[in-house]
Amino acid sequence: MTSLNLVDTDPAELRVDAVVIGVHSVAEPVAGQPPLLLASGAESITAAFDGRLSETLSLLGAAGAPGEVTKLASLGAVTAPLVVAVGLGPEPTGAAPAAEILRRAAGSAVRALAGATNVALSLPLSDDPGGADAVHALRAIAEGALLGSYRFAAYKTKPAPGRRDPVDAVSVHVPDAGDETMTVELARVVAVTSAVCRARDWVNCAPNDLRPPDFADAIAEAATKAGLQVEVLDETALKEAGYGGILAVGQGSEAPPRLVRLSYRPEGSPARHVALVGKGITFDSGGVSIKPAQGMWEMKSDMAGAAAVAATMLAIAALTPNVAVTGYAALAENMPSGSAYRPGDVVRMYGGKHVEVLNTDAEGRMVLADAIVRAGEDNPDYLVETSTLTGGQVVALGKRVAGLMGDAAFMDRLKKIGDEVGEPAWPMPIPDDVRKGMESEVADISQVNAGMDRAGHMLQGGAFLSEFVPSGLPWAHLDIAGPAYHSGEPFGYWTKGGTGVPVRTLTALIEDVAANG
């Protein structure tokens, strides 16, 4: 992973391969005025170019669009051989650029500089170097740099033509590199982004290398090393305890299911207890209700919720907030075979409810329901479940915004945190008619609303899961089917493949609970 440090040396004198500055677009250019606005942090670089840097960058095609990268050979004007301008969009009025703009800019710049050994970022922080705004800006810049440099190449036997290694080291310019607040923030960023990258690695892993027992072992190994308490239930333990949902989904595969429980307990008396639950379908063929072949290869990412929960637990172990946290990863492989579960089956879930199965491709809610009931037995103050649950989420909200359902007040809290960290989610309802259509003639509840088919499919998933949440418990369901996996070209700090969403949201939520209860 790329290393990260703080520097307060004049950016024009830094001995690095490239120094990155920010530029803003000009909405209405005025004759005789610079065509670009250089952002705060670029002052000494501008002076070294005799005040003509804006004009030169404009001649090279720079327009200041967010994430746009323009490279300029310094020719000795500054110590670094390369000056790189990254677009920050229009100049903000009375405030620094939004955190997500900075995060994406840093990611774009560092990704564009792959092959360099060391890079310095001199992007705008705040007029108050030690204030909260500067700390938040540093967090965004540092996160963007580390996540933008991520690359998964576990299966590459030789470098692809023209592909260069990620930047080795990134330095972020701050007015006082020795400031304790900034140093603490940097350590936090490293812990959180390391967890995000771990989640990305798991999501990007080939499904033949990460079947449920393998995934459980990988989680257990990482969690044990981090100092977490680990419990893994194998197929025998799951059967003895009555985890019917997890067993039903996993029974079609020769690789048996697992339920992993991770526990973090701070010293003393924690103020609150948060439960996290993640869907871990290591490959989803749809089972007997098999999926179309086109795009099925992306179903290796159907365990992104469990990856995010496990990775969040690693971040929490490093950050040590005064909150008890328990994470559950429900792992199974959904395959068609002579032993697979079928439409029409009735499954006795953990806790005793009976579910009528109508579609074996709605398997995520089956494993999650078991895990949610078990998590409720720990008597948490809050419960968050996250999963790549429905294609309906992508239809409704696209590839970058998660669906959010659950307790209204808790949803609002989680949405605000997601917006702040750059992992947006949009609250969705659980209408009565959706739940009513899931009544079963033969069981306590049907797995889907047969009368609606795929209409409101995301809402059906939330309605089903709500039946297994203990009464009165503030809870939220995050459907990350879109944002968990990026199949397009890299942009900002997202690279192709697993994104690590929503590790940063979950981590920030737990920190918020530690601070505010």
C-alpha cells in the first residue's frame, strides 16, 4: 500500500517526482484576467513560474473541471520535475472545496501519476491550519490519495503493456506537519483506508479462491491478528443451532456455508453497542432460479456486504472507540445442483419463523435474516445491515447511491454520515402494500412479493428483513448492489472492481456513536 506522510516544506522546494496543485474553473472569463484560478496551496509554485502558470496550464488544455489532470514539466522552475494541476471545479464562495471534490481530485492525481516514486499534494486545506475544516480537508485529501493509488493485481503474472506501478509514497503539504491533531488524523486515515483496501481485495478475489470456508478463514486470520474475538460456525454448528436460512442457501454448493462473528470490546464500560451484519454470498448463480449468463461474473462481488463489515471491524480494532461492536458475516455460495433449495420450499429460520421460498435468487435476505436474529440476541443499541441485495437498487438509484431503509431517525443519521464521507445513500420507504403482498398461505412470510414480481424489488428486500429485527431496535438496511462494485473505467478514487463501500460510513457511524451516543 502507498505510504503517506505530512510535510510543511515549501512545495516549490520539495524533492519529489511531482507536486500536485489545485485549479478552479472560471465561470465567465474576463479579458485580461487569468483563464484559470489557482487554488490555495499553489502560491509558491505560481511565483516560481513568474505568475504565468495559469496561462500555461490553460494552453495545455486545463479547464479546472473536477478531477481533470494536467501535467506540466517544470524545467527547473521548481525542484520537482513535474507540476500537476488537478481540477476542483468552480471556486467555492467563502469556503474551501467540498470534501468529496478534494477526495476525488487527490485520487485522480495520484492514479494519473502511477509509476512515480514519490508525489506531493499541495491542495487547499483551510484558512485555519489547525481547525476542524483543515482536519476534514486533510482527511479527504489523504483518503483520496491512498484509495486512488489502490490496485488489485493478484493474478497478474506479468505487467500489462503500459501499466505502471502505483505511487510508492504520497506527502500531503500542511502548514504545520508536526501538529498533533493532524498527525492523529493521518493515522486514522491510514487505518480506515487500509480497511477499505482489504474489503476491495476480498471483493476482487476470484470466487474459486474465496468460497465460504476460505472467506471465513481469511476473515478469522485478519481479525485475530487485529485483536478481535472470533467465532466461526461451520455447517455442523449451523445445523445444531437451527440457522435454516444460511443452510438452505448453501446446500446447493459443495463448499459449505459459514457464519462468522467478530467482537470488539473496549476497556471499561462502553457507552453503546452497535451490531453490524453483512451478506456474504461468495458467488451467486441464482441457484435453481438461475441468473442470465451475461454479467454473471460480477456475482463474485455478492459478498461485498460481509467484506465491508469484516473490514470495518479491522478499522475499529485499530481506532479503539469507546463503543462495543459486534460484526456478523453470513457466508454461503448460491449454486444450482441436485441438493439446492427450491422454489416452494419452506425454511425454518433461526429464531423459529417459517419462510416460503418463491425465488432462490432472493437468497441474500435468507442468510441475512438468520444473522439479524442472532445479532439481536446480543442486545445492541443499534443495528446496521449492509448487502448487495437487489438489482432493484441499481434500477432505482444507479451505481453510486445506496438504498437506505429502516428506522426513520436512525436512517437520517446514517444518511448524513454517508454524505459526509462520500458514500451517499437515499432513504426509501417500506410500504404496507409491499409487506402485505408477502403474506404466505403456508408459512409466516413469503420470501418475495409474488404479485409485484420485480416491481419495488428493493422495497421487498427491506420489508422482508424488517420482520426479523427485534422490536424497538433502531436499525438500518443499506442496499449497496450498485456502489459496492464499479465495472466502468476508474474515476476519482474509485478503481475498477470492488469499491469498499460502505466501510467508511460504518466506521464514521461508530465514531459518531462513541461521541454522541
